[in-house]
Amino acid sequence: MFKSLLAAFVLFRVAFGLNILLNNDDGFGASNIREFYRLLVAAGHNVYMVAPAFDNSGQGGRMSLTTSPTLATPSQFNLVPAGSPSLGQDPHDSHIWYYNGTPASCTLIGLDHVLPTFGDFAVPDLFVSGPNFGDNVGTFAFTGSGTIGATYTAIGRNVPGIAFSAANPTLGYTALTNTTNPSTWAAELAVQFVDTVAKNARPGKPLLPLGYGLNVNFPPLNSTCMRPPLVASRFSGGSGMPKFQYNDTSKLVGIADNNYFGVISAGENQCINGDCGLPGESVVVTACQTSVTVFTVDYDAPMNRDTFAVEQLVFGASGW
Ligand SMILES: *[C@@H]1O[C@H](CO)[C@@H](O)[C@H](O)[C@H]1NC(C)=O
Ligand SMILES: *[C@@H]1O[C@H](CO)[C@@H](O)[C@H](O)[C@H]1NC(C)=O
Ligand SMILES: *[C@@H]1O[C@H](CO)[C@@H](O)[C@H](O)[C@H]1NC(C)=O
């Protein structure tokens, strides 16, 4: 009886346990990614983390390769001391790696070096990033967020990718003292999301079609909002970007009113691709709802009248 139960349990784990590469932009010591890692492993997934040694928010898909083999300063939250290798392992967990570079660089170092050399798999079934500290909603966040940049980099390298973001503020993982906090809640939802996708996937097929990804944003989580329903969304629709403001006293440029999404302009909210009937993810997360946007890394314009008109400007009758 016990043996068959055990066998069923093992089968279940084999059926749904994925080989996962995990990354973020807030750094390898952030509480959100550490809770996500812990709970993915607890759910039976085989996970390697390769994430920035320091906070790398806002780096988008930028590459960076350090020219120093060692860290000049202690890593984020003093998890490893100055002088540690620029690419190294967490002292307490051999599946957790950090690199002194951007999120997109961590993705590529994970795929090209860490997994093939040190992993028990070389090609992940799934790449996941986050949950980011702060929601990454709208057109501007898509290219600017390191959490999403790490994800579209993985997708470009044939690995299905999901970017997760949550609304809670930054915390080092060692500051967590219990599991009743927004980092754990966001991680629980992210694991549930991964498990849902895995269970609905067709056996033996890639989790997502080639070139496809998902951008998932959780609303602020609290005792009245613990299980926000999933809502299909799109990047454009209520999507904002910063307004820059020059300060004559400090002679510095800052973000007006500290409002990162302060300017909602028609250009970034034009619906060109996808289902124009879907709500913008910026709007979805203002209620207790999780936004789920399907995207691709094919950024070409669709075939339509506007695209044809643009092509005519270049290739039209008045020749080059
Ligand atoms: C759990 O930890 C959070 C901070 O991480 C704290 O705000 C909260 O009061 C703690 N709750 C309990 C029940 O200890
Ligand atoms: C709880 O979260 C919901 C939705 O995310 C938000 O509308 C509400 O204001 C929050 N409540 C508290 C007490 O913070
Ligand atoms: C401009 O800079 C000064 C000096 O740093 C600061 O006190 C002031 O709050 C700033 N004004 C705005 C609108 O940010």
C-alpha cells in the first residue's frame, strides 16, 4: 500500500516536475525569488537559479559582461563577500548561482554555461523570472523591465518563458521570518500558475509555442486579496510611462511626481496586434485581479493598411 502510494507520488512528480531556469532583476537575494525557488522545489520541480549579484532593475534586455573575475564589493545583502568570483554559487545551495551582470546576461550565462556544465539538465523545460518587486504593466515595462528582458532573452533562445511581477516592496530573503507575507503569497501564486500551465500542457510538447511568452502581474496582495482571479490582458490600454522633469535647484533630471507610469499617451496605447477587446494589464491589476498577457518576440508590424502605407513611403513609386 505504502509502496504503491509512493510510486503514484513519484509518477506525479515525474509527470509535472519541470526542469526550470529561474532568474529576476532584483537580485539573487531578493525575498520574492527565494520564496519562488523554495516553493517550486517543494512542488517537485528541478530548479536552477542564475540571477544578478546586485539589484538590476530597469535594465530591460541589456547585455553586460563584467571584466573583473571577482566582486569588488560584497554581493547584495552581503550574501557573499568582496573578492568572491563574479560568477558563483550561493554558499548554502549549489542550485543557486549569481553573476555580476544584467538579468539578460544571467539568462545567457545560465543557458550557455551553468546548466550545461553544472546542471543535471542542459535545456530547461521552462524559464521563469521574478516575481519582480513592483508590477511590470504596459508597453513601457515590456522593454524596460529586467525581469521581462531576462524572459524575452530566454524565449529568443527557444526556452518558453514566463515573467512574474508582484506589487510588494523589496526585501532581502533573510528578513523573512514567517510565511505570512507578500513575498510568500506572490510565490505561491506563481507556483500555482506554473503548475496550471504544466498540467494543461500536451505531454512531450514544448510548454509554449516557439517565440511565445507570458507576462503575469499580481495585484497588491493582502488579507482581502489572496486569490486574485486570472484575467486575459494586453500591454496597451491604460499603459503609462514616466514624465521627465528638470530640477533647476539640484540641476538633476528626475521622474515627475515620482510617478513611474505618469504619462498615458496614445502612442503606447495603440492596439495594433492581438485582441483589442482585452483590457490593458495596467487596468487589470488596479482591482484584485492577476493580468495575463500573451506575447511573442516577433516585433514585426502585422500585415495591414498602415504597414502597407509605411512600406509605400520607402518602396513606393518615387524610387530610391
Ligand atoms: C510575518 O513577517 C512580516 C514581515 O516579513 C511581518 O510584517 C508580520 O508581522 C509577520 N507576521 C507574523 C504573524 O509573525
Ligand atoms: C488589498 O488589495 C486590494 C487589491 O489588490 C486593494 O484594492 C486593497 O486596497 C488592499 N487593501 C488593503 C487594506 O491594503
Ligand atoms: C529640486 O531639488 C531640490 C534640491 O535637491 C529639492 O529640495 C526639491 O525638492 C526638488 N524639487 C522637486 C520638484 O523635486
